[in-house]
Amino acid sequence: MTPVRSNPRFVAVLSTLVLCGAAVLAQSGRGSMHGYVAFEDLSYLEVAEKKVHATIELRGNTEFNHEVYTAKTNEHGSYDLKSIPMGQYVLKISSPGYRDYQTEIYLPSDFNCSLAVMLKKEKR
């Protein structure tokens, strides 16, 4: 039997194609968002004791994206939104007795966004 010789150029091209294909497959086109909502008049422990929660709403704001993703904070003020398509959104965080927080964001593909916000008391 004679040993099989490999062509170095063929091996290099094949390796490059395999690596590029793997990189394309690894991108999901989706991202996530998580974070923390604080309240200006409450300590971390008081948020849990008083059972204060906030609602997080992420609304697509382009001609082709009108999807809405929502979450509620847990007893510690944390929230998590998973598997969100890349795109432009309006983020709104609200809780009764507090002023709404609203901003526009862009979520890139395969991006994990972290955001902490402090809600201010409503003025009377």
C-alpha cells in the first residue's frame, strides 16, 4: 500500500470553508436582555418586603417589527428577556407610583444586553 499524500492547498481551503460555515451557523440572529430595576425610595431588601415589581416592555418600532416582549421583575428587581430578534426597539419600564422609564435601543444579533434602571417616584 502506498501512503496517501494530501495537497496542502486543498487542506487549507477545506479548513477555511469548514471554519466559515461553523461561524455562520453559530450566529442565531437573536439576542437577550437582562438587568435590574431599583426604586429611588426603597432599599434592596424593601423591594422584596413590600413586593414591589416593575413591568418591562420591549416593543419593536420599525415598519417590519411590531413584536412586543414583556417581563416582570422578580422579588429582587431582576428581569430577563430571552431570544429577542435583532432590531430597533422602544424599551419601557413601569411600576405603579413611579415615573415610567422609556428609551430607544438597538439590539444587535447575538448580543446580551444588560441594563440597570432606577425608577423615580411620581410627583404629586
